[in-house]
Amino acid sequence: MKKILIILLLAGLGFYIATTYTGIGFGEPHFKHGVKDTYLKQTVQSLHVANTVTAIVVNFRGFDTLGEVTVLFLAVTALGSILYKKRHEVGVRSVLFSSSSIVTAGSKLLFPAIILLGAYVFIHGHLTPGGGFQGGVIIATGFLLMLLAYRNYSVSHIILSIVESIAGITFAGIGLLGLIYGETFLQNFLPVGVLNNVFSGGIIPIIYIAVGFKVAAELTGVIYTILHEKGESNG
Amino acid sequence: MTTIIYIALILMAFGMLLSFIRFVKGPNTADRTVALDTLTTIGTAALVLLGYMFHRYIYVDVALIYAVLGFIGVIVIARYLEGAL
Amino acid sequence: MKQLTLKEKAERFIINWVFLMLVWLMFTKTFFWQEVVVGAVTTMLISLASVPLFTCCTIKIFSPVRIFWIFYYFWVFLAALIMANFDVARRVLTPSLPINPGIVKFKTKLKTPFAKMVLANSITLTPGTLSVDIIGDTFYIHWIDVKTTDPDKAFKDIAEPFEKVLLKIF
Amino acid sequence: MDNALFDLLDYAVYGTAILVMLIGIYGALAKKSLLKIVIGLSVSDSGLNMLIVAIGYLKGGTAPIFSPGYLDGTNKLMVDPVPQALVLTAIVIGFGVTAVALALVIRLYRHHGTLNIDEIKNLKW
Amino acid sequence: MSAMEIIGAILLLIGSAFLFLGGLGIYRMPDTYNRLQAGTKATTLGAMSLILGVGFLEPSWMIKTLIIIIFIAYSNPISSHALARANYKRKHFPLILHGDVKEMDAYREVTEKEENKEEKK
Amino acid sequence: MIYFILILFLMILMIAAAIYSVYQKDLMYATIGTGIVSLALSILFYLLQAPDVALTEAAIGAALTTIIFVIAIRNTIRYEGDD
Amino acid sequence: MVGTPVLFIAIPLLAAFLIPLLGMIWKELVRIVPGLVLIYLLILAVNLLDHVMVHGPIIEIIAGWAPPIGINLVFSAFSGFLVTIMIFLGLLIWLYSYRFKKNVGYEPAKKYFLLLMMLITGSVGIVLTGDIFNMFVFIEITGISAYGLTAFYTGRDSAEASFKYLMLGSIASTFLLLAIMIIYSQLGTLNMADIANRIHTMNPTYKIISLIFFITALGIEAEIFPLNGWAPDAYSEAPGPVGAAFAGIVVKASVYAIIRYIFTIFDVDGAFNFLIIIGMLTLIIAEMAAIRQEKLKRMLAYSSIGQMGLVLVAFGFGTEEGVYAALFLMLNHAIIKSLLFFSGSYLVYNSKDKLIAEMNGLGKKLPITSFLFALGAFAIIGLPPFAGFWSKLSVLTAAADKNMIFIMSLILFVSLIELVYYLRVVNRLYNSKEKASSIEVKKPTANALITMLVLGGLILLIGFYPDVVTGVLHKASAALMDKSQYIHNVLSINQ
């Protein structure tokens, strides 16, 4: 009974949304005077950044990104607070036993490459697809591989939280520097360089590198916390 | 040239379809994970080919990342099945 | 983990750096100075951080003889891979599925874990075989069409051509 | 031929996105297992993200990235970058919420020994 | 069509054919290990060949495609090995069509030894 | 044309995987199902000319979501009760 | 001017990222730093509010791009007033919960204060921002902090409440994104002023649909009637001060968002009537539910939902008097409900199972706390010498201006219900026989006592001299009503 009710409700809602969105139309320009044209123009002209999405995420709407980083930070904090236990079991393992020697040897060689891939993604965030979040996620995944493969691989909690804090402070601090040297928060105060060079885009690559470190540290923290969560019921 | 790309894409789509059927049918977790692994590999190849279709070099980065990370996803499930987690 | 001497550390660091720098250059596909500088700094930091981990090979890997064998190995491997695929294709496409699966074991002479891993990967990618586990120096191989269960004969059939070359590399 | 197919696509893309979203919400509302509820939420997030990206799509457009290869080309139409930037934010936020939800599920299981919402008194509805 | 393009097109076709065969193999094979065999080998070569084909079609992409190929060739066997091992540890024994099970399945002795060890504990 | 077929195919794949992962009683299978949803979604983003988003979805969907779901399953129970 | 509005967001974020580092140096710092930040923000808010009263609103642009392109913050009399209340309340909550429980360890304390600070920052961000997607981000910040805070106590049913909250919150963010995308697809902009400027070119159907989605999404946080299922559980399971934070800060921010959408952005006919109807429904149903509650905190939660309904009704009049009344109500609700939560959590702490029936005779054991609770109860009902009286009076006058006699009588009737259930508690506190219990009574700590006394004093102050706030309130309501001025102010900024 309840299921039928829910299906009816959702069918109604779906019809409602579907008529709305099909009315909007797919693949055609919907509006005339949007901000999108300004973004596309200014990205190349005044920021000298190739990737418009990066420019929007970090500069035009950089405030959103600051909020987003904060959301992740809070998620880590809330996760720790929800799963908090007194840490008397210090020597607890992330996994119960090591993987076979093929996986361990393989991940040993792959780990630096994954980290390098992550670094590549966030250093080139303003030139190619990708950026701080993606690079950070990739680095965290590299740590996940090591944590999974080895029985006694551990990541220092203190270093993680220091990296996280410093990266966060860099982001917010660059914003405040913009307020001091420029006129507004997060304003670009560095020379913008030449389009499609690594050193271009002013503060954008710096912020993305900070975001990359921060996201990497945060997600590694998430993985580490959740891997060490041994349910009392399940051994 | 376009014909060849079309044929390739359609063949890959059929490959994905068959793996997906295996995913739905597969009697146990490992079978389903094999299907996921195969889907990921075919997907990686498809991403490169589509990048060629769109003539954008930068699109290939996505395939690169899928090639690396799909593997870790499989390792996660394998480690769970081993009872190591 | 045993304590590394300074020389070992330096050796590993240099191999790692060269290796990662190669990967970086392949990522960026350019020799533009900015990219190279950024890449050198990044790879240096990463290889410094991963010195305790990195144990693929010693610095002797850069000697020309070994590089020659690496290329040789590559061709052996490629031939086996293509063979493997036609083999699989034949099996899959034959309506009656001509398979006789089973697991066999054999011993290898390779010492380092990395070499074993390369051998295991090569076996996985060659005709009808899939490495299930390595315990010590014993390989357990799932064979889609078991011809023999004797370890020595199985070794001859499956791994000998690879191992010969790998022994020269590592 | 092509045009007729594209007309169909108009409805198909939005339709798929909305359908996936509704499937996810259905899972979140109708299923009894807490983990299934979280899976439903994450599926519905996927549908929503696709919907948002589809809004920014322009027929014949290309990604809004001015890479060297692009500047030589002739095709100058670019898809709308704004929804893509918004979706990036939404994906990351969705991941954070999913992680928190799963932590809550683990704790609920520790307290109650079950994941069935009928047996957890406050969640019955 | 230049020579590069012809090579590329052939590689593309071979690659996609093998990817399809990988799917078919996964669909047809009777048990997990055989599926892994089909899946890993066919899709690895298929993806490698297809990506290399793209590299031939667009020579400036060659280096990037090579590195994708290296990653695929390196990681795919590892993941299939991990899966095979995990599946065995879950006591899903391989299908044996002909011959004695003890003889044909050399790995079983290892798992049995482990079980005995656990029982003694 | 091919664009259309491909996009349609991927959408059907995505819907099927979504339905599967919502209906499947074994939560582990459902988790793998979300992995497939994420793969299809990622290719769809790619086809909709959003490589940035495809990259993000790939990075998050391939391994991270899987690991947190798997660990949640490890810490609780694997099967959804009868309902 | 001593600063700019962006500091309201930047400073707490900087502090939040710094706190883990500072905690390594000296553990007490994790408790002190949020308080220092809040004190600084309060000074800033008061200064800016003072400036705004004279010189008109401050529009802060971010990243150097003028409004339709970049994000902007608006510190007008209206938003500034709300921000000031929120930060003031946040500071009191911080003071109250400083050493709320003696045995809380370092790690939980760090997380508690961090989440509390970010809860306040997120709400302040919702109020200040001038961009709809940015508002979504801040709503998520608030939401995640709220989930974390609700599940703060382990070993109680808090995880259930938090999960419920999280589920509804996720659905809310889905709706919010849908609505944002409808607007973006039609107008191509995300800036509130720009949308408001061009909303008349939008298809009316889409306008109504997106407004409905917005109200559904925000209604979940704002505890509007059919969507408030999370609230009673969350209030009763969260730590005591956090209940005050939800009632006084989070809900205010969400109500602000709804009001901003209806008053400034959309020009849909009938939206005001809709507000009145939904507000009356919320009010009546919540008060009816409150009278049946046996647990004090659940009762306070329902009462808080009812107050928010009354606020919506007052906004729904659509006149400047209505807005004035609503703002007055919000101010009073913030201080009175916080006082009730603060003193109530000590009462609850000393009663078994949090039941009202177990509070017999606590008035003698906890004289000051009980007295303050009674004061708050009388004030929120709207008895004459206290602050609540003036706000209820202004609601009634606003209703009378629009000749809504039925609404007036309903409000009076509901006040009667409130009188009944609050008097029930007060009666228990003073007029019942004390049960023979050997359990030692937990006395409030010094800082908690100070907090409660400050709030009680404020109630009396506003009760006897309402003029201290009315000037600000009039300015604030005028600022909200003047839509064209808002649009002009934001869009005329040129960098």
C-alpha cells in the first residue's frame, strides 16, 4: 500500500518535472542575456585561463568553492564526531592481512604514479579538464590502494590534519590577500601570464593546488577513519 | 573512416551489453565484479575513441583516470571478498 | 622494514625520479621549460616521499644490456598476448566451448617480488592462464585447458620463455 | 533522419535523468534497509547531476576549454560552462553527505543491531 | 587515406572486435575463473589495440595513448588476479570438467592447510 | 546517428543499473550496480561535452563511493531483510 | 567602517581551518578561539549595522566581478539585523556551552565547537549572500554541521534523529537544485538582483513551479507544516544548547531565504496568501501537537515550529507593518526560545526520561533556573510586561489593518493553547509536591547562569522599553519592502 502511494506520488512529481524540463528544451540556447557569454569571453581575455569551468569554479564563483571545501571539511569533522571512540586500541590494523605479493608489489610501483597523476591533474587544472577536487580524489585513492594492500601501512593523523589546515588557510588567506592588495575578497592580484602556459591565470593555479592538497588530506582522513571503524558486532 | 568508428562503437556497445547481462545474471559477487571490470575497460577504450571523434586532445585525460581508478575499485571489492577488510 | 643505507636511498631516489619524470613527460607531451621545471619539482618531491616504498629494481636497470633485454621481453610478451587473444577468441566463438579448466602449480627461480609480479602479470595475459596466487616461489595458475598437472612440464609450457628473459633483466 | 532522432533525444535525455532521479528517491522512500536508503539517495544524486549538465548542453557545441588544439579549429560553439561548474560543487557536496549518512548508518547498526527501519522506533513513518 | 590511417583503422577494428569478444566470453563462460580469463585477456588486448589505433589515427596523441596502454596493461592483470584469489578464498572452487579434482586443482591444498591452521587455533 | 544510438544505449544501461541497484536485496550487488551507474553517467557526461564533470564522476564513483559503501556493509549486514 | 561583510564568512572559515593546528599547541584554545571569533564578528556586525542605518546598504562583491557575473554579499538593514541577532545568539550559545559538561574530552570538544561555529557561519552566509547557488552551498554547510551536532551524543537515539534530518535535507537539496536550474535555464543568471530584475520575462508556469520547489526545499529547514518531521526529534536528541541554535539561528536563516524569494525575487500573485495559509496551518497543528507532548524538549520544539508559523503569517500580510511584526517576532523568538532551551535543558537534566511529569518541585531546588524558565514561558505567551507582548500586539495590529478578523481570532485562540501547556510546566515546577529523590541536583555552571540572566534581562528590557529595537526594526522592514532599491543597489555596482 505504502509503495503504491509512493509510486503514485513520484509519478506525479515526475510528470511535473518532466513536462517542465522538456518544455525547456534540450540542446538549444535557452536565454539571450545570460552570464555565460561574459564568462567565456573574460576567461580568455582577462584571466588567460584555458579552462572556463576552472575559471568559474575558482575565480568567478570562487566563493562557492570555498564553501564546498568547507563542506568536505565539515563532513570529515562530523564523520569523526559520529564514529568517535576513545582511541585506546592504538595498534589497530586497517586491514586484517596483507594482500598477495602480486598486489603489494604492483601497488608499490603504481602508488607514486597515481600520486603523480593526481598532481598532474591539479597542476594542470586550468589547462585541461580536472582540478583540485579531481586531483585530490585521485591522490586519496592512491592512499586507499596502499591502505588496502598492506597490513601495516598507516597514515599519520597529525600530518593529515596539518596539511589540511595549511591548505585551507592558504585558500582563505589568498582570499584575504586579495582584499588587501586588490579591492575584493579572492581578487586576482598576480600577473596572469600567457594563455595555455602552466604559469598563467594568476591565483587560480595556486588556489587549485591548495584545494588539491586539502581534498586529498580530507578524503584520506575519511578513508582512514572509516577503514578503522571495526564494528563491535562484527569482530 | 567514420564507418569504421561506427562499427567499432557498435561492437563495443554490444560487448558492454553482454557484460551487463552477465552482471545481472552472475551467480556471485565475483562474477558481477568481473562484469564491472570489463565494463570499465571497454568504457575506457570508448572514452578514447569518443575523444578522437570529438577531435579534442584534452578529453583523453578522463580515460587515463578511468584506467587507473577502475582498477582500485575492483581491488576494493576483491579485498572485501577475501575477508581482509 | 630494514634500515636503508644512504647509498640505497640515493639509488632508489634517482631511479624513482627518472621513472616519474618519464611519466610526467608522457603526461604533458612537451619540453616547454615551465612544464619541465614544474614536473621536475613535483616528481622530486614525490620520489623523496616514496623512497621507503620504491623497490622495483636497482640502478643497474639503466645498463644498455638490460634495456635491450627489456625490449626483447616486450616483443616476447606482445607475441604471447596476441596468441592469447586468438586463443580466447577461438574458445569463445566455438559453440561447444572447448575448455578443460583446472589449477596447476610450479616453482620459479625469480627472487624479487617485483620480478614475480611481472611474471605473474605476463602469465595472466598469455594463452589460457590466470595466476591465482603466489606463495613463496610457488605459482598457482588457473589453466583453461590443462595439458599436464606435473609442475615441471607446466612450467615449461607456461612460464619458461618469460622467465629466461626476466632472469636476465632482474 | 538525424533531426527526427534528435527530437526524440530531447525527451530522452531529460527523461532518463528524471527517471533515474525518481528511481533513487523511490528507493530512499520505499525501502526498509537504511543502507538501501543511502544507495537510493546517491542514485538520485546521479540523476540530478545529469539533468543539470544536460541543461547546459548545446547541439554541436564542444567543451568550454580553450586548449591549443581548439583555437586552431573551426568549431567555435561552446556548451554552457556554468552548469558544469555547479555540478562539480554538487557532486562533491553529495559525496560528503553520503559519507556522513553512512557513518550514521554504522552507528545506528551498532545501537540497534538491525538496519530495518521498522525496528528502529523513531524512523518509522 | 595515408598508411598511418590504414594501420589505425585496422587496429581500431581489431580492438573493438576483441572488446566485443571479451563481453561475449564473459557471457558464455561457465565459471568465474574462465570468465576472468576471457574478460581480462580479450578486453586488455582489445583496449590496447583500440587505443593504439587512435594513436595512429592522430599521431600527436600517441604518447598519451601509450601511457594509457601501459596503465591498462599493468593494472588489469593485477585486478583479475586479486579477484581470482578472493573468489577462491570465498570457497568458490573452479569448475573441473575432466579428471580428478585433487589433481586438477592444485591450489586446494593451500586453502585446506589454512583451514586446518585455523581449526587448531 | 551513432551519437544518438550510443547515448540511448548508455541511458538504458544507466536506468537498468539504477533499477537493479535499488531492487537488489544483496547490498553488495547494489553497490556494484551504483558503480555501473557511475560509469555510464561518466561516459554520458563525456558525450554531453562536460569532461570536467566526467572526470569528477569517474574519480569519485570508481573507487571512493565503492569503498565507503563496502565498509558500511562490512560493519553492518550484507542482506536487506524481507519487506 | 571597520570591515567588510565578507569577513563574516572569511574569518570563521580561517579560524575553522586553524583550530586543528591551534589544538596541537594548547588544548584549551579549541574552546576559546570560536568565542573570540564570535566576539569579533559581533563587534563587526554592530558597527556595520550602525553604518548601514545611516548610509544605506553595503554591497560587497567578491573576486572583483560586478554582480551579475560574480557573487555578491548584501548587508542591508534587514539582513544586517538578522546577522546581528544570529551572531549575538551564537555568542551566548558558545558561552553557555563552554564546559557544558565537565567530562567532555578534547576531541569531542574540538568537534563540537567547530561544528557550532560553522553552523552559525553557514546561517550568516545564507542571510548575507546575493546569489542563489551560493545560498545552496551555505545551506549545505549549515545542514552538515546540524547533522553532526544532532548526532553529537553517542549512546542515545541521536543518530536516528540525525539520519531523519539528513534524509529530509538531501531531498531538500535535490529540490533546491531543480529549482535553481529552472531559473538558470530561463534567465541565464544566478544573481538574485539580476533575476528579480528580469523575472517578468520568464514564463509564469516555470515561475510558479520553481517557487514551489524553492518553498518545498527551504520549508524543510524552516519547519513548515508537512515537512517538519525531523524537528522534534532533532531538538530533543541534540545537546541542549544546540536546540537553541536550531530554533534561533538555522530556522531564522531558512525563513529569511523563503522571505527573500517571495518578497524580492518572485512576483507571483497569491504567494502572500499561500504564506498566510501555510503559516496558519503550521501554527495550529504545531500548537495542537505541543499540548500533547510529554517531554519538555519536544514540547519546546513544537512550540518553536508554531512560532515560525506565526512569523510566516505575519510576513504573509505583505505590508510593512506585517514585516515589522514578523521581524519583531523573530527577534523575540530568538531570545525567548533560547532562554527556554537553556533553562529547560537543566530542568530536563534533572528529570527522569526528560518527562514533564518528572519535574515536580524543581522550582525549589533550582530557583533561578526555574524562575527564568517561567519568565520565558510568560514572555512567549505574550503576557503584558514582557517582550513577547509587543510582538504579538504588532501582529494583531497588522492583521487588523488588513481586516483579517478570522486570522486575529485564530491567533488569539492559539495563544490560549500556548498558555495552557506552558502553565502546565510552570505549575509542575512550583506547585507540586517534591518527590523524595536522592539524586543530586545538577546546578547550572556560572557561565550558563550568566547567559540565562543576560537573556532574562533582555526580555525585561524589551518588555519595558520596546523603543530600543523598534527603530532598527522599522528600518529593516523598510529595507525588505523596497525591492527596486535592492535591485538598483546591487546592479549599479561597477568595478
